[in-house]
Amino acid sequence: MTEIVEPAFERLAGPEGAPFTFVLIHGWARSRSDWHPVLPGLREIAPVVLVDLRGHGESAPGQDMRLPHVAADVRGLVDRLGLGRVVLVAHSAGSEVAAFLARQEPELVAGLVAIDPAFGIPDEDRGRIEGIAGRLRREDPLAVAREHFAGFGPSPVLPGNGDLVAAAPSAVRELFTEFAFGPGALHFRSQATEFFAGFPVPVLAIYRSDERARTAREFLTDAVIKVLPGGHWTHHEHPGDVLAATAGFLSSLEKKEAHHD
């Protein structure tokens, strides 16, 4: 039986009559505060729900951090709030949660916007990821996460205490390990290739480099892929461009749905 944690969240109004609600899913070791740069613009399009994943932000940790369980938390929240159809907007490891949920519940998810997603990294990186997972077991997970983030370039938006890390040590350690190596993982390219074959939900994927985008095109064959050069927190560095890309993506979805009707 899948354990469900009721995550902390914020629900913010948008235009009346919007056909969906945005659900925003942050990345590893972060919190819902990550979305502030794009929040005003998203609220002009549709209502918004911001989620803290289990063990992150203000959410309780739960018993484990396996991807199916974390995705089920978000699914449960969508049900409890009666959101109807949603567009999932996710960053980094949050994109793995969003993609897993979209694959499981395509009738619920109108679209997926993945910002510098963690899924589909080259299989040659497995040794490096195993090394980080080992350090997270042996050392202070928060210190390891801070060091890891430093390599991605600074984030202009921090949690309220000014720390790059906004999660419990156990959550930092276990989410990283489970999302890479646990059941349902789509972290590596070989896993993502199988996972995204025949993917039932439209995808916009925004990457920080041409190299990452080239890798993604090998398995996201039907997705809209855009590159916004810079660091890992693309929605902080390029909020206007992310909003414009998202609005254009949603407009194309609406036209397709109108054509099918």
C-alpha cells in the first residue's frame, strides 16, 4: 500500500473560468519558495497551487522517498482540493515527480512544463551520481547538497532563512538516492527512453544548455524543447522567457483541443 503524506501547499487565485490549475513542484532539497519569480505571471494565466514535497519546506517527511510515493502525495492533494485538470510545472527532480504523475494519470494532466529537468541524464554519469549518493550517506547531507548546488551557479531566490537547502537531512539523502536508483526511476537516459516512449501528455522542456537539450531530443521525441542558457535555476534567471514559453505552449494545447472538439 502506498503511503500518502499530506504536503504543505499554497493555493492562489487566478482568472475565473481558467480550464486548468497550475501545480508547481520544486526540485531536490528545495521548497515552494523557488517559484516566486514566475508566480505573478503564472497567476495571470490560471490559478496556482504550490507544493512542498514530503520532507521539504513545511511538509512532514513520511517513511520513504520513493518516486511513486512522492508522486502519490501530489496526486492526493489534487484530489483533496478538487482541482480537476492541471498543468504541472516542475523544476529539476520535481520534473521526475511530475512526469511520473502524468504517465500514471494522463486524464488528469493537460500538460507538463519541465524546467531543467533531472530526468534523462547520460548513463555515463551513473558513477558520479553513485558517488554523491555515497557522500550523502557518509557525510552531512545538507553540506553535500549545498556543495552540489554551488556547482550549478547561484540561485537568486533563497528560502526564508537564506539557505540554499530547505529540507530535512533524511529527505535530502533519500530523495536523491531513490529518484536515481529506486523503483520507477527515470533519472538516466536509458530509463527515460523507455519511460517516455508513447508518453501520453504534451511536454514543454526548458534546458539550460544546448548539450542537455540535444540529449533530451533523443527521448523526448514529441516534446517542445527550448534552451535558455545559464545556470540550473532557469526560472529565476529567465522568468519572463519561461513565462512566455509556457504561455505559448498552453496556447498551442488549447488550439489542438479546440480542433479535436
